[in-house]
Amino acid sequence: MLERAETPPAPPAVPAAPPAEARREVPFRGGGFARKPFYFAGPLLFAALLILWEVGTRSGFISPIALPAPSEALGALGDLIETGMLWKHLSASLSRLAIGWTVGTACGIAVGLAIGLFAFARASLVPLVSALFPIPKIALLPLFIIWFGIGEGSKIATLVFGTFFPTVIATYAGVDGVDRTLIRMGQSFGLSWTSIVRKIILPGALPAILSGARISASIAIILLVAAEMIGAEYGIGAYILMAGSLFALDQLIAGVAMLSVIGLCVAWLIGRVERHFLDYRL
């Protein structure tokens, strides 16, 4: 008797494609914590605070004796512009800040890289940095005056000394944070020591170095004001000291506003450097 040949099973039915109106695109989920540029948020918040400050002062809720209105500080700033004293104070402060912060940051990056790359430098310099970093730098200003005189040398030395140590710490911490797997990979591909430093270590440590530059710039502005309050004829710190001694609070607020604008400009410049070198993180 012939056996009946088994028929192969029927292939599974392919589900029909949904209609075009029922389809929807799945959003891309690989962006991570992507930044959203809300450029207007900061200026709006700042303007709202100024408006509240002005309204509170004019309504009497804030005593004008204790805190003058922003319009009065703006008037004091206008008087500085009319008399030509604004540029004298700004040029003196900006020149000291530029020289002191640049020299201190450059020396700090060099020493930080040496600590991060060489074991002997780490063993000898890290204890020295740890011992000198906690010292209040403005407390050394009388010593700098004895060494460099009452002029520009003592003020610039204070800024250099104050910006040097945070830059050193941020730099060698950035070098230590570089992924060692990338370094071993470069060695396995036969890269030279200088190529590994230039192509792997420096780009990997750059975010920490720029963060240290932001911190050291803020410290430099603080030390600038303190140094100019001691033996300076021109400068924002000298202007603030004069305004405080005369109890001219509108001029004092104008001087503080100038410091705030300088801080914003420095932060903007460092931000531009970050966008140029660290655009891969955006």
C-alpha cells in the first residue's frame, strides 16, 4: 500500500502593513543628555531680578539707604563715563588681570602636566602644592610688597600665586582621569611618547584644564580687588574702596557691576574655547 505523502505546512501569514495614516515615527533615543540652548533664560532672569530690585526700592520695601536702586548705580556708572574715569579704572584692572591670570595659568598647566606625567615630579611637587594651596594668598600681599614694591609687581605676583595652585590641581587631576585603556591602545599601535601625550592625554585632560581655568579666573578677580584696595590709585578695587569709605553706595554697586561684567566676559571667552576644542561633547 502506498503511503500518502505528507503535505508541507503552509507558511505563516505575513501581517498586512498598517495603513499610512496609522504609522508613526519612533523618536531617536540615542542623544543622551543633549543640551538645549535656552539663550533667553539667563537674560530674562537677570532682567526680572533687576526689575524686582528697582520696584522694591522705589516702593520703600527695600531701604534706599541700605541698598540703592539699580537706576542710581547706572547713574553713577554714567558719571564715570562722562568724567573719563571708567577707562582708567578698567584699563588698570584688566591689564593686571590679564597678565597675572595668563602667567599663573600657563605655569600651573606646565607644572600640572609635569606632575601628571612624571613620577618624580609627582612625588616631589604634590606635597609642596598641598602645603601652599590652603594659604590665603591675600595674606602674602605684604610680603610681595616687600619683595616687588608697592607698584604693579606685588599685585601681579598676588594674582599669579593665587591662580597657579588651582590650575595645577585641575591639570594633574585631568591627566589622572584620562582612560588608561586609550593609552595602552596607543602604545600597542606603536605611538611615541610625545604622540600619546599630544593626541590622547592632552585632549582627555582638556575639560578638566578648562574647568580649572574658570575657577582660577574667579579667584583672580577676587584677588585683584583685594590687591587694588591696598596701595592702588586706579582700579576697580580702589574705586570700590573709595566709594565705601565715602558711603556712596550707588558708586559701590556700580563697581560691583563692573566686576560682574568682567566675570561674564571671561566666562564667555572660556566658553568659546570649550566650544572650539570640545565640540564633540555637544
